[in-house]
Amino acid sequence: MTVAADVSSTVSGTDDRRKTAPALLIATLGMVGVVVSLMQTLVIPIIPTLPHLLNTSASNASWVVTATLLAGAVATPISGRLGDMLGKRRVLFANLLLLVAGSVVAASFSSLVPEIIGRSLQGAAVGAIPLGISIMRDELPAEKVGGAMAIMSATLGVGGALGLPLAAVIAQNADWHMLFWTAAGMGIVCAVLVFVFVPESPVRTPAKFDFGGAVGLSIALLALLIPITKGADWGWASASTLGLFGLSVVVFLIWGFFELRQRSPLVDLRVSARPRVLFTNFASIAVGFALYGMSLTFPQLLMAPEKTGYGFGLSMVNAGLALAPTGFVMILLSPVSAKLSAARGPKLTLALGSAVIAAGYLCAVVLMNSVWEIMVASMIIAGGIGLAYAAMPALIMGAVPVTETAAANGLNSLMRSIGTSTSSAVMAVVLAHMTMQLGPYVFPSRDGFHTTFLIATAAAVVAILLTVCIPKHKSADAAETGGHD
């Protein structure tokens, strides 16, 4: 009865409530997605100098990056569930306030603990992206939903691609604290735009919040992601790494048993276990893995000294500018992905995107002789990511109830985060162990880069195989992507 009431309220109130033009709503939420995902690459230009800036060790300074990832992984499914319960616009606005607060904290101090706190608050705002996707589904006309969701989903990659050169320019020409003051300013602008232009969705799932599920999931995710991100520093066979992996498995099992017994669980495991949702989420891990392979390795390749025999000696700004077109490629291909999904189904689009990613990495193995060749390979990979990321929401939302869209999209975003964090650990280990000596300095070897590209290719192939396992659900696909009225 509750679901029926929610759905009927959506239908009856639509004409009176929708005062924002669809294009304006899409632009607002798209900007939010880009700004929130930009936080992922905000500090990359200052990573080498962070230990000096914060007066700490390199290992401790790395938590400034790790904290954002961990906070985002924990907060994303929680934000999605709260959005379904309390209102998606309200929780989206709260996420942006967290981003602003975290940016102000990070901009106001120059020591490790406040920076970790600030970066954690910034990371918690990543939940805004799945919330934006769900708002689009609730608010837009059916024929515009597919393209809008595709654009919003692609912002996960776009923000990271555009953020690198922007952050590099700021870091190179101003005090490093300006990175965070700029982020705070962008967060305020986004919060104002959301407050003015984004209507509150009437689709709700009235229930008590599952605090036990939230705590259990947080512990399990932290126990999983901390050793993934720190295993290279601690040692993959160390007691700390193995102990946390073991703790993660135990807590996940207990948490799953607990969730199955809840009337209103944080994550509906029965819905998540549907083959269509399950295999899409597994494919999301593989695509997220392949995405971060480019983000981590290509800048290092472009900035490596020419004396290595493969590097180009670019500055961080120039390397960022060389990779900036990848963001625009993702944006341009998102509507193409939506149209292809509407015509042929998002399953085909996800498989095609994964295949393009694999082709791009294979090109990178061969095309390492000039900057323009690296740019071509990166744009091919970005095209595949744009196609794949944009297809995922349609697959997910074609298989879940309308009252659980935010939670389901939050879980899908979490799967991508697990993929990127795992990729970060694996690629870092490869590049740290396959090295060459150049004077007093050590750099990753050409073979090291080739190995990372081949690993990312394998991840993309795994994504294709997982996509093949997704069962067809044509009517839902068409409805969600606007293929049929």
C-alpha cells in the first residue's frame, strides 16, 4: 500500500510540481555530479609535496587521499537509503553542505588530522551522484530520462578527468589551500542551484533507518578497503592486511544475515541478488577498475623524464591538459549511450563500452611514442567508460522498485568505488615493483606500464563476460531509457 501511495502521489502531483525546465534540471544535477567527483583528483597535483606541507611521513600523508575514498564508499549507500526515506533533494543538499564544510576545514589547517577530517567530509558527498540519477527518474518526462541519467552517471568519470588540470593550475600558481577554498566555492554554488532549481521528489519509502545495517556495512567496507589501499605499504602478507581482510569477510556475513531479517534494511539483499542487479554491480567493479588504471598510470607516463626512453617530461599542468579531452569525450558519448540503450538495450551498450575500453588499453600498449598517441588511447578508453557508465543506471533501475532507486544506485556507485580502489592498489604495486634506475631516482619501467595496461584490458574483458551473464529484461529497459512511451 505504501508503494502504491508513493507512486500515485508522484503521478497526481507531477503537473503542479514540475516548475523547473528539464534542461535546467539536467544541467544543475550534472554540474553537481562533476563538482562532487572532482574531489577524487583534487589533491593529486600536491601528492609529492604533501608530507612536507603537512609535516608528516609519506605513508601518513597518503591518508589524505585514502580518507576520501573510504568516506565515499561508506556514505554512498547510506545517502541513497536516506534519500529514499527522507527525500532525495533534502539529502542531496545535505551532501553538498558536507562538501563545503569539509573544504573549509581542509583549507583552514596545515596539519594531518584536520586534512583527513576535511577530505573525509568531501568524500561523503559522493552520494550526490546516485541521488541525482534517482531525482531525474522521478522528475523528468519519460523521453528525457535515459539521456539525463547517462549524463549524470558519466560525471563520475568526467569530474575526475577535468579536475586534474584544474587542480594542477591552482596548485602551480597559488597556495595549496586555494584548492580547498575553490572546492568550497563550487560546493556553495551547487547547493544554491539545488535549493533553487531542484524540486523535492514525492517518491518516499517511509521506514525507520537501519542503523545496525549502516554500522555493519561501514565496518565491513572499512575492513575491506583499508587493506586494499594500504596493502602495498603494509605488505600484502602482513598480519594487519590479512587480519582486516578476514574481519571484512566475517562482518559481511554477519551483516548479510542481519539485513535479511530487517523489515526495512539499508540494502535489500533480495533485490540486490536478482541476476540483473547482481551482474551489473559485478560488471561495475570491473569497469571501475579499468577506469582508474588510466587515471593513475597515464599522468605518470606523460610526466616521466625523457631520459627514461618512454617518458615525455611534461609538467603536471600539461599532463592534465593532455588528458582533459577524456572528460569531454565522456560527456559527448553519454547521450549516444542513452540512444543506443533505448534502441538495443543497456546490456549491449555496457558490453560495447567495455570492449572499447579494452581496445583503448591495447592501443596504449602500442601507442607510446608521442604525446598525441597517448591522447588518442586515453580518448578511446574514455569513450568506452562514457558508454559503460551511462548504461549502468538503466540496467539497475529496470530491475528495482521505484521506491528503492536511490539506494540501488548508491550500491552501484559503491561497486564502482570498490573497483577504483582495488585498481589503485594493484596498479601501484605493479609500478612500484617494475622499475628502472635513472641516476639517484627510480621510475616505473616501460614494461611496468605495459603490464598495467594489460591488467586493465583483462578487467574490461571480465566486464564483457559479466555483462553477457545479465539476463534480458527488454520491457524494463525500454521504459527506463525512454525507448517506448
